[in-house]
Amino acid sequence: MEGIKITKEVDARGSFCPGPLMEMIRLIRSANVGDVVAVISGDEGTKKDLPAWIKKAKHELIAEEPIEGGATRFICKKLH
């Protein structure tokens, strides 16, 4: 995404739920408030689980970007 600086990104393609979700939780825990982190996943379950967790944890889902090979990049901003 233009104008968005991703602080940390993990490529979790090949990992199935809850792997990508656990990667996002790890990234959020290690990030500073205001940091933008991303996880790339090709797992279909992640498309539902990751946005739901981000909302529940009260962070901001900035984007879900489709990328090559059928994967999705989930971009999240840490709010607290």
C-alpha cells in the first residue's frame, strides 16, 4: 500500500491456522504502539480468523491485500 510503512512482516505461507494468527499475535506483542505489521498467508481460515482477532484485540486492520499465488497480506496497526 502506498503511504503505509510496514514495520515488520512475516511470510506465513505454507502455515495453516492457527500458525498465521500466532504470527500476528507475536508481531503485535513485539511492536510499539503505532507500528504497522503484516502477515502473509495462503490459508483460507486466516481470512476469517485474523480480521476477527484484530477487531477483538482492538487494533486496526488497515488492509487485506491479495498477492501472487492466492495469498493475502494482512496489514495491522497496533493501537495500544
